[in-house]
Amino acid sequence: MDRSGGKARHSGDLIAALSGRNLARNLHSDVLWDMGFAIVSGQYAEGTILPPDTELLERFRVSRTVLREALKTLAAKGLIEARARIGTRVLPRNRWNLFDADVLAWHFELGPDVRFLQSLAEVRIGIEIEAAALAAERRSDEQAQMLIGAVDRMEAARTPEDFARHDLEFHKAVADASGNPFMASISALVEMALTAAFTISSPVNEPEALAQTVGVHRAIAKAIDERNPQGAREAMRVAISEGFARAAGRMEQPAA
């Protein structure tokens, strides 16, 4: 089995660990991760034809059934398209499903990229601020308490991993409290953004940054608890913007 996508699988493991999912491993997932990462990283460039099945079978040393299933999955994610008598072509990037968890993980594995993080932050602001406002209008008492509890756990976290896990728990709870199932559908994007922030710059070991981050999340929870949609919008915008700014600032610092 080719190991070129090994780092990408590590990113998938990290995201799954933070979200509490169990990431199953099998030959299909190994081929999928290796080929998906190869496409996103440009090893198989947009518009090019993938190697023939015989070459891919030799490379991965799997059955034709396993290879075909992996290719079908990549096609479902918008990365490739099979054409009779032509072959399997890598589709343009604007056809890729960037909301897909695997596609996001492959992008993340390419390494820190300020523009990619900025794009994630912009999409989150466009969606999550309205999720917070809807949560303020629709939340149950139990959901309001869940948000407050998640913030308390963020404040008590002693490791970057625990902080990121409770941060993700908080944002998922906001989406659930919005009562809109489409808000929860961007969970993969939120997971990726928070995982990126966790790996680049966690506030856990910086008391001032930790207090600031916990404070703005507590402001979101308070606004939702008080049924204040505008306050929830404003606090959510600040939370996402500050998280991006902290990560971008750390990336711009010269290496030691």
C-alpha cells in the first residue's frame, strides 16, 4: 500500500478524535485517502486523466472491487468523473464538494494556509452567526444549559485537545439549538476550522488568550440564554474573527 497519504489519514484521525467519531480503517478507506490526497495536493492535477486501473491496482495491491469503490466515492465527492473511452478525469476544483469532511481534511494536510483559513472563517461567519441568532429564538432550557456547561468545560480545560473538543461541542450545540437541520450540516467545516486553530495556536497555555476566548463564548451562551438574537450574532462574529486572527498571527510569526 502506498503511504503518500499517510499524513492525510493522520489529519482525519485527529478530526475524528476531537469530534468523538470512530474512524474505521479498511482497504477501501486507505485507497480513498491516498488518492484523495494525491488529487487535492496536485499530484493528479485538475483536468488530467488518472492512471489506468491496471496501474492503480499494481500501486495499491488491492482487488478491483476495492479500487472501484474508492473511485466511486471520489466521484461522489466531486473530485473525479469517469467517461467512456476517455478514462477517469480529475475535475476542476470548483466542482469539488468543499463541505465534505474528507476533502477538507486533505486540504488541511497540505499545511497551514492563511487564505484557506480565511475562507473557512468567512463561510462560518456567513452561517454560524445566523445559527446563533436562531438558537436565541428557539433554544430549549436544556440546550441553554448545555451551552453554558460547554463554556465551563472550555475554561477548565488543561490541554489543547480538551479545549478544542469542548469548543467543538459548543458550536455543535449552537447548531442544534437553532432548530435548523442545515446549520448542523456544516459540522465538518467547523471541525476543520477548529482543528486547524488547535494545531496552529491554542489559547490554553496563554492565560490572556484563554480568558478572551472563554469570555466571548460565554457572551454567546448568555445572549442565547437571554433570547437576544442580535447579541448572539455579534458575539459569534467576534468569536470566529478572533479565532482566525489568532491562528493567522501565529502563522505569520517567523520560525524560531
